[in-house]
Amino acid sequence: MFADFDDGSCQGIESGGQRSRAKVTGKFYHSPPNSLHVYSRMEDWNGPVWNAGSYLLPGNTYTYSAWVYHEENSSVSFRLVMTVNQFGGSGGDWNQLITKNVPRSTWTELKADYTVKTGEFFFRPSLSTWPSTCEFYADDIKIVLKSGTIPSSDIQTSLMSVKDAPKFVQKDLLIGIGAGNTVFQDTTGNRQALLVKHFNSFAIENSFKPVYILDYPASKANMGVHNERVALDFTLVIPYYDFALKNNMKMSAQALLWFMLTPDWFFRVNYDPSQPLAGRDLMLKRMENFIKDVMTWSQTNYPGMVKMWVVCNESFDPNDSVNTGTTNPYRVRNDNWYKTVGVDYVAKAFEFAQKYKTDSDLDLVYNDYNMESNATKLGYVLSYIQAYDLQLDGIGYQLHTQLSSPAISTIKANLELSKNDNRVKGRNLVVYISEMDVQANNNSTATQNTLGNRYRDLIDTFLTADIRLKGISWWCLNDGYTWLTSNNSQQMFPLMFDINNQAKPAYYGVMQAAGGL
């Protein structure tokens, strides 16, 4: 992995901390013409982070390095840190690889080795200073193999592309994945090639979530302009759009409103975390302007690129005891949108999204998990759609399932409710399978064959159910990096391709159901 920022993008490097920012600049650089400017740091740990993912193999030694620069009046203590998750562990194991005193106005290299241990699977290197929160610059960030071997990961060019399976083509489906840094930072190009060969669309995995595009320092610097209209920075997402444009792919966008990755400061008076939550009228203005500006940027700069946009994500929670009774009969989640706007915030979000939709073939979607298995949760969503005459085009079923549950019959029945339930009948809602994977916690032949059969049955169900299916997307590209591994603290093998981009029985199960064998 190598990031020199010379193409004008952050190249997948993100800024840690809800209010810190990182942007490419030509003011200073170690190698021309650019470096990464890190600023608005509120705590000493805030700084640039990059996902090494789970592609670092046990027994191999990797060298991490970065050049740093600052303009403080005296030297500053910089540190190169790596957070590592371990199988069976909780949280991250914090490793300080090197601490170095960096003189003022001098480019200085931080460099250290790390040998991957058995049981380690997720790596997030970062740069920070201690105890300072000063601004600084970083350039020529590298992770290189020092000793060990990396198995071949050439893609199988002779395989039929998943997107070209006859039944997928017949229905003109978007066939995609959720793609993040670990795909686009692959210096071999193999993961990008696998993406382009087998899929015709992708969703930006995290970098399009609000926390990554809301610009805290710019908003705070001019509250007269930004109190009702937060400042935005699309630096992290532009490379994804450009990749899709270059490779003739379409995109799904996730998500405008999601409680998990919307920073708390956005909901506060004066964007000040120490102030109370803002009132309904102000938050409705912030919501409308945010939706307007994000959608307008996308549709103006990349018209027709996004085909499915998740407007609200995971907004209902039947198990939240706070949200019961007549004031919230639909179990809208007790998040900051609910606390500031109220139970109708989902309806208002879709109202604004429809108002600013200019791409005629763009679907505005509500997206959630467990709706394929939990009829109670799905019922709250359908009742809300009816009660508020929700202006949506479709429903996104995430479809994170087990090897044997929920039952295929249950999945089919709940999918078909999107079309046939009396609460939405006649709306002609479309369906997206938006984030699919199947938990498989070992790589044995038996388990992987079972996974292949499960995918065969799932795909067959999607294709034959009485629904208006528009797209099927997996969440992550291959077994080398999947959110299920980090979420379960054990290595998971849930996808069609293994860590070296080779097709598994899951691929053949999908292709069998889709007429590709």
C-alpha cells in the first residue's frame, strides 16, 4: 500500500475523530506536488488512519513508514500506531510502533516493522502526536512486505462474470458489492480487476456516510452561513465516483441518514458538543440542506451514476423500550434524528430527497436488517409507509443471514410483502438485496459446499419471488476483508471469492441459480 496524494485525492486515507479533517494540499510536500494536511484535531489521538484490512498474513513482517512535517514553535512528538484486533478478543490491541521527536519545518520519516501474529486479522495503522493537537502534514505513507510471501491472487479471467449470468441480464439487475479502502488500495490491482469483471455496480462502503463528508472546521468557521447548511467535503468519495465512471459502472449510495455514522456535533446548537440538542425547526433545515447539497453534488457532477440511494438506514428498532406507546407506535429508533425532529423524521427525509431528485431513474430506498426474517420489524416499516404516505421508491433488504436460517420460505414471504401487503399494495415498490452475505465461520469443504447451496437457494428465491427486483449486492468483495470477521472476532468466510480472489462453491451456487452454468 502506498499513498503519495499526487493525484489530488486522499487515496483512501481517512481522518480519525469526529471533528478532525484531512485534505490534500500543495503547500508542503515530501515528494511533489502534494501532501495530506491534517487539522481540526480535538484530541491527541486524532490523525490519519488507513485500513490494512485482513490482507496481512501471519508470519510475514511488514514495514510501515510515513513522512511528517509541522510548523509548531518547537519539536513535536509524533507516533506511528497500529490497532490490531485478534480472534476471540474484544476491542483493539493498541501498538505504538515508534515515537519520534520531529523538529519544526523539517520533513521527518517515521518507520517501523511489525510481524503479524497468529490470530490477528484487522489492522488500522494511524499517525498522531502526543500530547499535542497541532496541525501537521503527512506524505509518502507506505506498507511494504519486508519478509515472507504473499500467495498469488490473480483473478480467474476465464470464469463467466457474475453480472453476465443470463437471468441477471434478463432482469437488467444491478449486481454489486460494498467496496472500501481494502479494494481500492490494492497496489496489485487484482481486487479492482475482480470488482470490474464480476460486478456492474458498487456502493461506497463507509466513506459516503455523513461523518466522512461533514466538514466541522469549515462549518464552525462561518456559522452565519453554515448554521442551517452544514459545510461538506467530498474529497474521500470522488475517487470512487471516478473509478465507476472510468469503468462504466453504476453506484448505490449509502446512506443520507444513519445514526451510526452521523457525528453528534451535527445535532447540537452551534455545532458545539457541549451545547444542547438543536430544536426541530433548525434540524429540519439542516436535514433538508444536507440532503439537497449531497444529492445535487452527485447528480450535477456525475449525472445518472447513482441508481439506488438509501435515504434512511436502520431507522426502526422494535426492541427499543423507549420507543413505545402512542407517541411512537412504529418503533422509530431513539436516535438523534428522533430526539430533534420527531417520529416523522423518516417521512421528512424522503420528502426532501424526492424534492431534489433530478435523475429520473434513481430509486430512493429505505434500508434495514432482519426484515427478511422479522415480520414484526417489517410490519412497523410497512405501517409507517402507509401512515405517512412515505415518498419512497423501494425497500432495501440487507440479507445478512446464517447458513440455515432464516428459512427460505420465510425470506420469500417477507420479500413479497413489499408488493402484496395491503399497507403498500399498489405502490409498485422495488426491492434491492442491498448488503448480502452468509455467516460461515470455517473454510472446510463441507461448510463451503453448504454455503454454495445456500447462495443457490437465496438467488433462486430472489429471482422467482413475486417482487420487483432491481438489484443484488454483496457486502464486501472477498473473504480477505469482511465486516463479519471484525464484528464476530473470528475469521469468517461468507462470500463468493476467497482471500486470493479465487472462486468458491458460493460463486458456483450463485451462477447455478442465475443460469450461468
